[in-house]
Amino acid sequence: MKHEGSRYDSSEIIEKAKEFGASLAGIADVEVLIKRSPSYLFYGKLDEYRTIGSKEGKLKPGEIASPENAKSAIVIAVWHPEEKPELDWWGYVSSGGTSGNQILISINSRLSAWSEKEKGIKTTQLPYHIEDGGIFLKDAAVIAGLGCIGKNNMLVTPEYGPRVRLRAMLTDELLSDTGPVNFDPCTNCGMPCINACPQSAFKNRDYSRALCNIQMESDRADAALTKVQEKTENPSLCIRYCRACELSCPVGQ
């Protein structure tokens, strides 16, 4: 797992990420990510990119951060099983977005500290949002060999299907790439995600971002209405975004 120009073997970094709690980990070439990945090529050309997942950040709409001196991206994934829905509940914790995101941040921080202390690799831990200077995590994960982008518009991994959450950091050293891999489980799939989606976001066998966003808006409105009706700030009353297409995917079950 070492290529010409790299002084480092990525296998030790990958194993250390798993030791710290990552379910999967991989390394992507930043130059390949920025110049070839679909999201980087098309971002800013979309008619409407502001959705529930977007936020007002330090970058202008459609603008992408160009990380200086970044050579590689270490991408980590944490498995999000169906029986632990609270990992993705917004408002369930006071900071870090979700409890699952807090786990990812902790793993990233430990791996960053280890990389700098033990390997002398300077790292930059990235925020989640593109608007704050993050990277397109699904694209990075594909280039790092964690899986592919499925017809459900999600990263689909061989081990866990689309039921993973992602985080990344950049390094100033060129590390050994770990992907991409030859993996496409959607080719002969009956696409149960088509029937599972409450908004029919796959009705033309193409993912509709706008229809998916309608469901996310509905999920957020339901949480707000519940709090008003019960007149409480009970932390268990939080936004529980739809995972229908994700949970219906047979890969990694």
C-alpha cells in the first residue's frame, strides 16, 4: 500500500484509525479528488444547492475551499446500524450535531494527534460542511476505496451498505492511496429504495434532491410541532431524519 513518491505505508494509519473506533478507513489523493470527482466538477452549477444539509458558512454559495499543501485525505467511516437510530438524531446532544458525529470527531482527533506525534505527518481536521471548508466526503470515500455511489445517491460500502457516517482530515504528506475499488452492487439490484422512499424521490430511477429535501423539511417540522404540543424541551424530542432508502438497501445487511 505504497506508491512512488510516498514515504509512508498507509496500512498502519488505516489500522490505527480502526483501533481508535473507525469501522472503515481509507486514503484518497487530494489532487484526484478535486480535479476528477463528480461533486467538485458540478458543484456551483446546480440550480438549487441550499437544502436542509446546507448552512451559512465562511464560503460564498458555490465556492469550494482549495486546501493549501494538502496531498492526501484520510477518510474514516463509522457504522450506523438500524438498532442505534439515536446516532443520527439532531437535538439529542448539546454540541457536535449528533452523537454519531461526536464519535467521528473523537476518532479524527485521536488519529490526527497520533499521526503528528508518531509519524510527523501534519494534519488538518476538516469540518463537515463544504460551506465551512470541508470536502465532499462521499466522493473522497469512493476515491479512498471505501465503496461506490449507489443509485440511492449514498456511499454504499461492501461491509455495511449505505449505513455509515463519514469524516475526514487532510495531510501535508503524500500517503499511499487505498482505492478506488471495483464495486457496484446497484447494477442488477431491484432497487427496493424506490418503493421505500415516502416522497418517491427515485420514481424516474434518478435521485431527486428536491423531493428528498421535502421529506427532510417534513421531519424537521414534525419535531418542532411535537415540542410545541408537549410544551417541553425534552432532549428525546429531536429531529429524526428519514433513513428509508438507506435501511432498505440489501447490501451489507
